[in-house]
Amino acid sequence: MVREFKFKGYASHQTQSLSIEALLPLLNSRQRRSLDKRVGKYMSDDKRKLREEIKLLRDGKLKGQLKTHVRDMIILPDMVGLSMSIHNGKDFSAITIKPEMIGHYLGEYSITNRRVQHGAPGVGSSRSSLYVPLK
């Protein structure tokens, strides 16, 4: 039997109907503080445009995936189920927003650094490598 995910005791259809004011006490303090100031600093032009595009995508007026550079947007319940591409500095990584992601930032799901894979040391990397014949 599959367990249904509940966000702080609320089912997914209940969280979709919550207003931002009702959702605030359920979030962590960092997200609460950011959303409290949404009228001023939090809702910048980029975030406001992204919210409008999300509404258009929900209504079916926008087709395809949503591409964004906004990494500091908090995932709200009305975003659940959307497919988005988030920029990681080089390219866009595609994600599908799930109910477990509510309250997190978009940037948490698009990692900006990769694992470094070093090659063989080159000439001049150490004192003794100067005397190694080149291939």
C-alpha cells in the first residue's frame, strides 16, 4: 500500500487550497521570514514574472516546460506537479515538483557544482616531473 505524503499533517489537496498566510506557520523560519517580506523585497520582478508564468501554465495557456534562472524562489503548494528547468550556471536541469519539495528553494534541486575528476599530473606539477620524458 502506498503511503500518501502529508505536509505537516495536511494532505496534498488541502495544502493546494491553503493561502500563503495560512501556509506561513507551517514553514521553517527562514522561509517564513522571506515570505513575510514578500510585498517588499521577496517578490522581485523575476519572482513575480515566474508566478505569472506558473499561473499561465496551470491554466493551460502556456505549453512545454518552464525555464527559469530564479533559484531562490520558495516552492509553494500551487507549484506541485509542474515540470520546470532550473539554470545551474551552465545549463538547465529539469525537475518535476513533488509535494515533498514544499518549503524548499528551487536551487536546491539544481546542483551548481560537479565532481572534479583530475587527470594525470602534467609537466611542472612537481619538481621531479621536470625530468619525466614526454610521451
